[in-house]
Amino acid sequence: MRKDWKASCIKFMHWRAGASIDRVDSKDAVVILRDGAALARSDFSSEALDDLLRSSLALGVSALDRYLHERVVKSIVKSLRSADLKSAQERLAIPAILAVRMTKDWKKAARSGKPIRPANQLRISLQEALHLRSFQTWREIEEAFELIGITGVMGKLQTAYGVGDITPVRSQLNSVVQRRHRIVHEGDLVRHKRAGQPRMHPLKRKYVADSLDFLDGLVGHLEGIQ
């Protein structure tokens, strides 16, 4: 940082003369750090910013997961009333402790003269049970829709994407989810057989941006499946 530029900046900002500042330049912005700032130049290093990329990727997959959970919980009770239950619906079960809790709540409500709707209690219990599961991979997405009585998701997405083969889309999703698992469960560290300094898998900004755009588009297509 040139001395004359530093002096002009301090004067322009009306900071005290001789204040200590640091300047971080990037392709898109210039960041000025005053003395006493919580951030330091090292916080803008490639290694530090890569952690933000990892966090963004993990949050993107979590958003997909949350969307599917909300979709399932919203429609699950109504779909279970169907005479034509799908295999995933028939396999669906809740822990015994939740069933016992529902029974206690019903009895308590009946004694108080303020009965509760069984369907609401069932929905709450199912929500607790379903949030122990993840809906992220291609197979899990198909099962999520089957739980609300919708099958043929692969064909519907193939039509929505306008492609003759959905395999590349499925592979991209599973690849993104696999990277999310490596970040969340393994710290994105490279596995090695011998002792040595730990190092992380490289992560490009473009890969994260493309992955988030892909997840956004996927959710948009899933929203159109009824």
C-alpha cells in the first residue's frame, strides 16, 4: 500500500492521523481493515475463503433436504389415506415411544374437554420420525415422493429437463451430495495411509457456484411434480 494512498484514505474517512490500516485487494473489491478490526489479512487467504465455499455447498444440499422434508410432511397424512399405497408408504413406521406419546396426549386432551385432532398429532409424530432420515441422493428423492404417493419421478424430471437420458443429472446430484458428506463428516480432508500433515481436497469457486445453480434448478423442477 502506497503511503500517499494510505494518507488520502485516512483523511477521506476522517480517521485519526497516523491510524493503522491494512488493504486487501481482490478481483471484485478492495477491503480496508482498521486497527482493532476483528478481521485480519489472513482471513482473506485462499484457505480461509475455501471454508466459506465448503459451507455454501453444505448449506445448498441441506436446503434441498429441507425442501423435501417440508413437501413430505405437508402431504403425508392425506396420502396415507389412499387405498393404493406405495411400497415406501407401507414400510413407513414411527418409533413406539412416539405412538405411546400420541396415546397419552389424546387421553389428556379428552379429559380436559379439549380434544385434539388425531391427524395433527400423527403429522407431528411423523415429522419427528422423518427428520431422522435424509432426502438428498437420487434414491432418497424418489422415496420421498413415493411417501406422498408420487411415482415415476425419474421420467417426470427427464421431461422437465428436456433430455433423453437423465443419468448425467442423477450423477451430478449424487456427486454434489457425496462432496457434501465429505465436507460435513470428514472435514474435506484427504485420506492417507501414512502419517503426515493433513491437507484438504481442493475446491473451486466455479464448482460451488455451478453446484448451487444445479440444486436451485432441481428444486424448481421438483416443485413442478404433482
